[in-house]
Amino acid sequence: MSEYDEAKVRQALNAAGYCGEPYPPGGGSCTRRPGHGGDHVDYYYRRKRPTDTEGYRWPQR
């Protein structure tokens, strides 16, 4: 893959049913539905235990 294109990644995540807002420090993106209200959440990346229901959570910009 060539250069990382945030817009293309976001478009692909939206097509898959995810919001796609990148986690500000990097390393994840919002996996809530597109157009959701409230905080962004990555339900997969950086969970501390397999039984955790979410990883990162951050406020809307």
C-alpha cells in the first residue's frame, strides 16, 4: 500500500458501518455507527481484557 490516506480509510470504515473518527493520539478509530451522538468509542483496539466491552473512548470534536 502506498501513502496512508485518512480520507480513504474513513470512507472504507463508513462503508463497513463504522464512524471511523481516528483516535487523536493514533492507533485506533471509532467503531460506533456513522452519525452517532456522544463520545467516540473504539470497541476493539486496546481492550485490557478479552471480556472488556470497549477500548478507547474520547469526546466528539
